[in-house]
Amino acid sequence: MSGASFQTRFARPFGLVHVTLALAFPIASAAGPLDDSECIVPAKAGGGFDVTCKFAKTLLENAKAIRSPMRITYLPGGIGALAYNVIISKRPADANVVIAFSGGSLLNLAQGRFGSYSERDVRWIASLGTDHGALIVSADSTIRSLDDLRKMLRQDPFKVVFGGGGTVGSQDWMKAVLTARALGIDFKSIRFVGFEGGGEAIRAIRGRHFDVLTGDVAEAQQEIDAGAPLRIIAVLADKRLPGKLANLPTAKEQGYDIRWEIIRGVYVGPKVTDSDYETWVNAFRKAVTFPGFKELSEKHYLVPFALTGAELDSYIAQSMANYRKLAEQFGLRTTQR
């Protein structure tokens, strides 16, 4: 809980007995960033941001890198934009909260979709792993491969509806247009339906409201494990992924060079003190050396990719440059470098 809620819950009249106790025993120190921690999912439940917070919570708790269970809360809006703005403007010094981000967050920042803020307006704590893009269909869909998808698009591109989190320019839209380009289809001719995050998109394709979800492996496979009638027809990676995902074909092996890697990690507000920032960085450094890190990553369908502090800052800077170039390829507005 926050410092405010702590005071409210325990406040009571301060009589003589309480004064005596206060003098007899040491006064407890103020709670540190790891004592009452919170991870904000900047979207509705389900989807990649939810995967990130649940992974961070389990990793930190299993490695005993935090002192109490981490709370997960949800703040949907603008595919991460609302949470980004709230943390910077309302909770900039809140050291107890981390916020999930992804490569999609960086792509949106590169296009100025988070208002006047840039990647330099928060403090990046840690990357936890990489996810990969995927093309997902209903289990009973007649689309069973990229060749099937190509054939249908060539016959009539308006008969196939793509869908995903976000609108034009989002990472799910980007995966759709990259797929169209690789299949020899004019990306301007495809139909794309946008949703508020991956969770909503997953629910929509389960209801057969569109044909192909350009989502992420982790969010889709966890839904499939839970019984969702979905099928992954292509993973957007250089090679097959490890563990249970090894049976999923890549787009590349089907003859189409479509790749989309998604970093997953957390950040804090811009006014978190250096001391508290380092406390979080060290907590994640400890957590990723936990013996079960690799197995836990595979359980969440992520490939281990651990960066913290300055290393992560450098990665973010390079990623932003790459995303701006990619956005420009498709005629999208980008922010200043």
C-alpha cells in the first residue's frame, strides 16, 4: 500500500500510553521501495503488459528480491500512454511502483503518441526478456499457413481482417503491414481493427470478430494453455523458440522474412531518487541470477534478456532510433531524434 494508505489505516488517538511506547522502542524506519511494491499494467487484464507484471512479480518474489508480495494494478488507456502520463505528472517520485513497458511502448514514443513526453522523461529499470510477434487465428480457421493467408489476400484483400492492440502505427498494426509486404500485398489495402491492448484483441478473436491477430507469442500461448480455441500459424522470429514453443513454425521457415522481437521490462517515474532507483536495479540484478530464472522465463514464454541501468538506457536509445526509421518507412509521423 502507499504511504498515504498506511497512515490512514493505522492512525489513532495519540495518548500517554502511545508516547511511552514510542520512547521505549525504536521508531520503525520509513518503508523502502521494495516494502510495498506495485506493478502497473498499462492496459486491461490480459495481453503482453499483464504478462510482464506477472513475470516480474513471480521472479522478484521467488528470488526473495523484494520484502513483501508485489501488487498488480491496471491503468488502461492509449496502449500505455495514460500510465506514462500519470507516472510523470502525478506520481513522479513514487519509488514503490514500477510500470510495464514493451517494444510497442517505444514504438509509440517514437511517433509522439505519449503526448509531449519522450523516452528521456522516465527512468528505465530493467528488461526481463524478449517476446516475439505471432500470427494467430481461430482453431477452426481455414488459414493454416502463411501460404494460405497469401492466397486469400491475393484473391481479395478485403475478405481478410487483421486485428490487434492499438490503431495505425501501433506495433500490432506494424506486424500486419510487414506481413502484407512480405506476402507481396500492398499494405494500404489491408483491413485492420484496433483494440485497447492485447487482452481485448485476444477476446475479440476468440469471438471470431476478425480473422488474423497480429499479436505476441507469450500472450497467445498462455491463452491457448488455458483452453482458448486459437492457433499460432507463424512466429516472427529468426528461428524456432525454445521449450513448448519449439513446435511452432516461424514465418522465415515458411519462406517469408517477417521478424518482430518485443522487449519486456519496467520503468519508474522521473523523480525517483538515485538511491531508490539503484535499489530497484539491484533487486532485478539479483532476481535474474536466481537459479530458476531460465525456467521461469520459459514458463512465461519469454526468452531471457536481462539489461539494467546504463546498459538498458543505451538499448532504449538505439531502439528508439530504429523505430523512428521504421515508422518513416510507412509514412508515419515521428518525434525529433
